[in-house]
Amino acid sequence: MVADDVARALAEDLRDGDRTAALVPPDQRLATRVICRETAVLAGHPWFDETFRQLDADIRIEWSADEASALRPDQEVCRLEGPARALLSGERTALNFLQTLSGTATRAR
């Protein structure tokens, strides 16, 4: 189910390719992190992970917060490292899953 959800979302988001990511040299690497901006309950690890797995297995994700944990404003959620093109291509899809699922979990709690 998760893999199918992600495949559909990536197909929709990247149907015409990613012109911005194409401007980045193919061998460039990137390290970045996700920061929570509001009080929330974290949900969506599997969809976030799967988004980047489908784009490039070389991407590494280190979670700083557990699934279903309470987050505070400005708290680090995770760190990512890997090929810049793949990270840029998957950013919007992965964050959409994380925001939607975390928003639902936050409202339900």
C-alpha cells in the first residue's frame, strides 16, 4: 500500500520531470534536515522513507523523532544525505505525506 501510494504521488509530481533538479550536477551530494515549525504529532515515516527509496537507494535518512512522538516548534525531525537531484525531486512529495499524515495525527490526539 505505501509503495503504491508513493509511486502514484511521484508519477503525478514528476510527470514532466524535475527541471530544477536537472540544473544540479549529477554527482552533487546534499545534506539537509527537516524541521517542525509547529506543535505536532509525527506521522508518516514509511511514506517519507519510501519516497526517497523509490528515487535513489543511496539516500540516507536519520530520524531524530519517533513515529507518533510529540514534536515542538523548531525541533529537528530528520536528517537526509544523498544525491542532490534525488533529494530535490522527492522533497515536495515526501513533505506532503509527512505534513498530511502528521496533521491528521495531531488533530486525532
